[in-house]
Amino acid sequence: MLTSVCLAQAPAARQATPAMPMPAGLKYPPLKPVVIPEPAVVKLSNGMRVYLLENHELPLVSGVALVRTGNLFDPADKRGLADMTGTVMRSGGAKSKSGEQIDLELENIAASVESSIGETSGSVSFSSLRENAGRVLELMRDIMQDPEFRADKVDLAKRQYRGAISRRNDEASDIAGREFASIVYGRDNPYGWQIEYEHIDRIRREDLQAFHQRYFFPANVMLAVYGDFDTAAMKQQLEKIFGEWKAQQPPVPPFPKPPDAFSPGVYLAVKPDVTQSFLQLGHWGGTLRDPDYPALEVAANILGSGFSSRLVNRVRTQLGYAYNVGAAWGANYNHRGLFQISGSTKSATTVETLQVIREEVEKMRALEVTPRELETAKQTILNGFVFNFDSPSKTLSRLLQYEYHGYPKDFLFQYQKAVAAVTRADVLRVAKQYWSPDKLTILAVGNPKEFGKPLNTLGPVRAIDLTIPEPPRETKATPDSLKQGAALRERMREAMGSLAKLSAVRDLSRSVEMAVAGGPAPGMKIRQRTLLLRPNILRQEQELPFGKVIVYSDGQTGWLSAPQGMQPMSPPVLEQVRGEMFRTLPWLLSEEGLQANLVGPGAIEISSAAGAARLEIDDLSGLPKRMIYSAPGASAAPDARIVETFSDWRDVGGIQLPFAITVEQGGKKFGDMTVSELRINSDLKAEELAKKP
Amino acid sequence: MRIPLLVLALPLAVAAQSLSDFEKKVTGFTLPNGMHFIVVQRPSAPVVSMHTYVNVGSVDDPKGQTGMAHMFEHMAFKGTPRIGTRNGAAEKAALAEVERIYDQLEQERRKGRAASQARLADLEKTLRAAIEKANSFVEPNEFDRIIEESGGVGLNASTGMDATEYYYSLPSNRIELWFLMESQRFLNPVLREFYKERDVVREERRMRIESSPQGKLVEALISVAFSAHPYRNMPGGWASDIENLRARDAVPFYRNYYTPGNITIGIAGDVDPARIKALAARYFGPLPPGPLPDPVVTVEPPQEGERRVTIETAAQPLMLIGYKTPAETHPDSPAIDVLSLILSGGRTSLMYREMVQDKKIALAAQTQPDFPDGKYPGLFLVFLVPAMGHSLEENEKAAYAIIERLQKEPVDAATLNRVKTQIRAGLVRRLASNSGLAAQLPAYHVAYGDWRKLFTAIEDIDKVTAEDVQRVAKTYLTKNRRTVAHTVAPEGGAK
């Protein structure tokens, strides 16, 4: 039996090996100076800016036209428009040739032209053998200048989009990245919103044409060409090809900024069919312009970039919890990026891994990093710097990006200088200043049944609903849908306790704190205590910034007390109160004589004279996961809908009730309710509830 | 592991004049111990890429030890007797102690029901303590740290079915660092932190296979398509095998397969070939020569009928179809490569045009030859992703109809020429990357005995006729060579 796993001494021949130097003992010759090519910059007669860089190593010419546009300009009701415009510009062909004709012509000469529109820019790129460059540039111009957006390709793109939406929850890692951005940026703006079937369904060919027309004009284009050509001849050729394109439009406005507020916390997206949890932690990042950006890059490098970082060392190497773990300080050119720590671990160690990651972030904020860590991080960046110049085309595309985003040409060298100057004190300072524990948001995507410790060890958990909304459609009750609806309601009843237990709830008292995210008063906190006595008595006390407000109703009449005085309850408020009583979960599910109609997969609608509520089941637990209803008095338009998402279910006197509720109105987040106290059947008396202040 | 599905690797070839220009920049030499080097001089920027191609893959995993090649790849980043330790001598003793206790534990476990539970518990506890003790000497991730600090980029490794590859790039003035680090890790690997790394490798399997519908489907396909050949096991190994891998067993694996004659190195960048030769002799010369390892002798028996396998998942439908085809070095391979591009290379390909663009029944329909790898007879893979409202069945039928057309009549000259042109241009584009050259030249050297095959393969492609394409379609894309793997919705709705 082998007694040692140290192989060095095994075969005799290897002992004779002459001593090798240690890495630190190696002496290197100086690095050869890097030759940084200088592209030629010209302006065509139509205002288009052109950047040319000759390189004759291979018989190829390639290039890209950068266009100031982006999906940040998507209209809220037609999300996906920019991206679809980018796709169909190419696939839908030009006026002169269909998409298929262009495909054939390009592939016959092993060339390509592709177009796309991303977050903050659009691009049309080409690649060609030297001898075909002129013809390929003409095709590129046709696609850029006169795209035809043929209807069948618009239809194809829409189908591809729908297919992608239907598949967006198939891979857990995709869910984690996407939902994390939505949490931090918010779901009500183009940085964080999601594209749904209804948005794709609304997009028409005319929308693509209008989007293209608004953003594709010569003064809004920067064209870079690289490769095996003669600069003077190429200038002439480009003038000939693009000079006739005279379209004009007003300058493109600045991109919208991402919102400042978001709801930090612990989030869970349930994905039952995985053995690993996919984790994201973080919050806002910054911009490249920020003077602290170099120090933050160094700090993030020490925390979690590369194989020798703290996170890899602790989570992967020492604990063996993860194959994949890392951190990045997200900085964009002109808007805040995402500070993002990601990893994945077996379900059972989900919470432990998150705790360890949180600890490592805390350590970065508590103590200076070691001199060696600082040195490693700085040397990693500085010694690898030459790879920014390992191909001339990198220099060209960097120059283009800097110009496009309004950065100085020597930005990279400023960065290099700043990294060299970063100290341990700087790293500690930026970690303290920019990495905020009270904003550190945690997202776990996985199967909570297998989590070793429950996720709420880390704080109150908010559920993320991954349901892909179906396009709106009519729902009618049939004997069959009522039967299935009743069965679904029965499952919810069982999950919450049982019909008998729910029916036995006579009164309910609840204290909540509501952090208001949207609406007229974002950032406001409301404390609310609600006492409910079946069937129809409600008393609600609210602490508002301007004082205490008490509402009382017996279902027929009521009063309202505010610092300004008392007043009888107005009919709209009364209607609101009745709705609130009706939607109280134990009663909504146990009230006799109410029908439950199946209105979608896993969704029922329960209605009475007091209102109607749609309940969606969480397939894993059987508990209701969302409740959707219309704000009283408002129209039935979709944007008046209120969506309550339930999570953090706990046992209260033998039934399950949610302790965290996220409220959205009209697709925008309104606030998060956290329950601090919840009791049932504590013998509330009608007289006490009716007591006036 | 490298099983790309959506990125299809093209076969290679180039125009003759490019080759003669290029050939002048390439040097090859073999050390007396058998290790072979291919060096490409590309002085345009002061950087260099290095690629170590070890001719061992998961097909060589010993019985009951699937995942061993991959596990060793991870261990090759743990350092040497001097790099990665705080006290080499004490660590050596501590690692030996871990193995001694682990042996005792296994002995006790082998008693089966007669095993003493108390002793098992005791040994498990002692083992944990011994592992902790050995770990206390470790300077973690020191090997990686030295390389990253020196400006190393793209540091990584991969284990495929056929080969294990290690690679990164450096500023070219630091090339000696690579020689030192790379030679020492293969001369003197220390299997430190083996059992923690085993957990990491287990996590990798959870991530790539167990938590991904596509990963699960690939695993199902190959485990059914191959009944005997080790292509039936994913490079990561099976969960229970991974959980029982031993450092003790990694030693003979390393000795068998990491002999110099089984290793080929590619270096591309701003380097002086004469200096590379001198450094190679100095640093890799001390590796003792050894016999070349046994190849896999198991030959997959002929398939005698279609095989079908399903996996239940709540995810949207996917299908993989694999047809048994010969190894990449077989004379029919060029025609099969052309066939694959006709079917799914680019926007003009038959499957894209018909299934994605015109009938709009698929979001994607792609093919790939030499799956899961090319050294042994493998599969011609068809990957189908149905569009919403269209079934797998409909997609499968449409794919078969296209294949049948290619079997019935020869492809037109324009299509054939278009594909050949694309292959040629693809090769020219590949010459622009140090890391791409460093990776490909050793692979071609090993497969064909000459790196020039990377370029001369175009001659074989040029000789492919429409009749050849028709013939290989008829010969290989037949029902009885076919294995179909697809997803199905779980019975009784989502779990």
C-alpha cells in the first residue's frame, strides 16, 4: 500500500533533478515597448465619423458602425423594440435585396454583416476577405440605411422572442443574473424590467421602422474599419459608399438614468428541479469615471476575482462549497453598474455559503488587506496591462468606445497610474464607503426544501415570482373550470391548515411595517396595526409622518380619525375596507358560498359583492403565492391592478400565514410589508375595536 | 469539460499560400524524453500564449473512478513540494497519515454489515482531523497567485473525453515563469487538499449537469448511445465515483498518463525559438521518460436499432439526436464535416432556412460532428429547440425529412462551394490569435502526427464531392445508428 501521496520522491530518477529556482528568483528581461497604433480619424461629407486602422498581417478587412441608441429607449409598453429592430434590420433585408439574398451573397464569399442593438449602443459590423471589402461595405450600408423590415422576418423575430420568454426559467443561472438586476435596478424601468409576451405582441413593423428612422442617421454613426487596406483609398471608397446617405434627425437625447431607490433584503426564487442553489449578492456598483474606481477594482480583485482571491480561497478551496464563486465591482461608462458576487453551491450549504460570503465582505470593511494581497492585486492588473494592446484591433475598439462615451483618449493610462498608487488604506476606505451591509441584497435561486438552514436565518425572505405572465385573455366560468378551481382552492386550504382551521379563525390582529418604494412618497415608512373581527369589523391604526390615523368600520358605516379631527367614513373608503375584509386570507379561502373559478394554470378567482381576487398557487408548497385584485373605484385596466406577493410563511395558531408581502401597483413596486406581530383568536371584542380616541 | 452545444467547432483548412507563409514561423522539436513542442513566432505584441495538451481524457478514467482525469486536472493547480506549502516535510508526513487512516476506514467499510459502527465513526473523525492537519500546512492557491500576479491571463484548464489541456498567456518577457511552473507541476505534483477539491469537483457536476436540463440531456444521450465505449461517461464522472475518489489512486493514474511522450506543448507569441528550445531542455528535460499509456481497447459494438431515452423536466422541450460515425481521422470525416455545415452552418444552411426561418417550428436546429470528441468513433449530433406551440415530434420529423433529401439527391454545386469557402475563410481568421494557435497546433499534432494537418485538411475538404456528401449521409445518418434523447413533461404536472 502506498503510504505517501507526495510524488516527488517516488521514482529514483526524479531525486537527481537539479535544483530549480523558485518563481521569485527568476530574473526577467525588460518588456519590449508596446507599439500603440494611431488610427486615422476622418469625417465624411454627410457628418459620419470614421476611424481607420491598417493592419496587413492577414488578408481580411473588418469593421463596426457604432450608433447612439439602445434598449434604454424602449417604450414601456413595447419592451424589446430596440433589440428586435437590431435583429430585423439584418434578417429583414434592405430595399434592394431580401434578407435571404443577402445571406446567400455574403456566405458565398465567406463574409458577414450583422446588426444588433444593446443597452446603450447599436452596432452594424462586417467581416470580409480583402478582395470583397467594397461589396460587403455596400451591403452593410444598405442594411443600415434602407432596411425593409419585411413582415415575415418581423413575425419570425417575434416568435423567437416568445420562445425565449417561454424558456427563460429553464436554467437557474439565467434566473439568478436576471432577477438580481431587476431587484437592484427595479422592475419599472428599462434597466431592470422584463420583456413579457404582451410587449412583444404589441410591437408592429411600423414601430421598428420608426425606431430605426429616429436613431440611424450619419451624424449619429461612428464607423471603424480595420485590416488589410490602404488608408487613403479606403477613405475615398467610404465617401463613395456612404456619402449619399443624407438622413437627418435631431440629436439623440441622453439615456435615462437608473433610479436611486431599491429594496435591499433577502430574496428567494424557487426552482425545485436543481441540486445547486445559484446565488447573487450585492447592490449598486459605480461608473468608470468615479475617482475611486481604480481602488474599487483592486478591492474587488482581492475579494473575488481570479483563483487567488479571498472568496475562491475560502468558499472553494477551504470549504469545498462551490466550484464557481467570484466578485466584480460593476462599473459602466455612464450609469451605475452592479456590484455583484455570484456563486453556486449544493442546496444543503446555501445559507452557510451566503453567510461566509457576507463575512468576507465584512472583513474587507473591517480591516486593511495584507500588504501581500494588495501587491498581488495591483501586480495582477499592472503586469497584465500589456494584454490591452495585444492586438491593434483592441486599440481601435477602445478608442471608439472612449469617444462614444465621452471619455479621454488616455483613460486607460490614467487608470494604470491610479492603480499603481492605490494603498491599503484606500482599499479599506472604499470598501467601507461603497460596500454597504444594509444594502447588501441576497438572492438565492434553488430548492428551499433542501436548504440545510432556512434562508430566513439571514433575514426576512421575499419571494420572487417567476411565473411568466400569459398575455391577457378572457376567462369564463364553466362547470369544469369551477370544479378545477374548487380543487385548487382545497389545495391552498390544506397547505395553510385546513378548511376547518381557517373557518375557525374568528379574529386576527396584525402589526406591520411598510417600506414605501414608489408612489408619491417613496422611502416613507408606515407602521400599521390592524384588528379584524369576523365577519365585518375592522380597526386600523397607522403611524404616519404627520400623526396617527385610525380607521374603524363595521362593514356598513365607520369613521376616520386623523390629527385634524374625526370624520365619518366616505363611501370609497368604506368600499376599500370591505375589500380588505374580503381578501383577508383565512376568510377568503373559507367563506361559505363563494365560488373559485380556474382562470389560468394554477390560478383561481374568488369573487363576492365586496370584490374579486385572483389567487395563484405556489406549486411547490401549495400556498397562495400571489393575490391580484383591482384597486376599488379604479378602472379594470391592467395598470390599476394591485399584486401582493406573499413569502416568509409562518405558523400562527396552527395555520400558515405570510409575514412578508410585497405590493405592486400597475406593474410598479409600491412597497414591502413586514409583519412584526400576528395573532389569531385573541378574543377581540367589538366594543374595543369601536372605541373612539 | 468541453461539450459545446451552441457554439459549433468548425473543421479546419486554409489556402496554400497562407500555409507556406505561416510555415516559416513555426518550429517543432522533441526533447530526448519524448515531449514535443510546437512554437509559433508572432512578434506583433510582447505577449505569449502557452498550451499543454496531455493525451489523456475521461475515456482513460479507471473503472469505478470516472472523473479521475478531471480530478487530476484540478490537482495540477495545487503546487509542488515547494510552492503552496508552509512546511513541505511536515506536510508530506501529514498527507501520508491521511491516506493511512483513509485506508483503514475503507478496510472497515468493506466488512459490510460486520463493520463496527463505533470504529467507523471513530475513523471518520480521525480522518477529518488528519485532513485538517494536512491542510494546516497549505499556502492556499499559491500556484495561481504567482501566475496571476505575474500578469498571467486566461489561466485555466479543461478535461475532455480525449484530452486534458492547461493554458494561459503571459507578457512575453516572463516566459521563463511558465517553464518553471509548468514543468514543476508535472514533475512534482503534490496532491494536497485532495478531499476538499473533490467536493469542488462534485459541485462542478451539480452545476453543469444536475442543475441544467441541457446537461442532463447530454448525459442521457451518451450513456444510452454508447453501451461499451467510455464515451458513455461524462468527463466530470458519476456522482458516486467522484465522492469515492482517492489521492492514493490518483498517483498511478498520473504515472501512467503524464509521461513526457504523452504531452505536447504549443507556444505562440513574441518568442525566440532558440531560447524556447534551451528553456524546454532545462526545465522539461528532467521529466523521466516512460512508456506510452495503453489506448482504450474497448470498441463500441455495432448498434442494431434505434435507441430512445427521455428525461422528465419542467423545462421547455429539447431534443438531441446522435448518429454513430467514425473517428475524426477516418477518410469519411471531411465529407461528414461538409455535411454538417450544409445542414446548419450559417443562415443559408438547410436546417436554419427550413426549420427556423421558413416553417418557424424551431428556435434553433444545429448539428455537430465528432461528438462528444473525435479520437474514437463518436456521434454526428443534431440539436433541436422547438419554437413555442411546436412539438419535438414535428421538429424531429422535419429534421429527418431534410436528411432524407440529402440522401436521395446530391447537393448542388453552389451550396458545396459555399461551404468550402466558409471553411477556408474560417481558418484564415483563426491565425490571428496566439491562444487559438497554441491550442490547435498540438491537437492536430496528436491526432494526425503533424501540425500541418491544421492547414492541409483543406485539401481533403476540397476533394469532397456532392456524391461523397450523399454517400456519407446514406451510410451514417440511418435509423439503426441513431439515438434520440429528449425531454418530457413530468407525469402529473410540474413537481
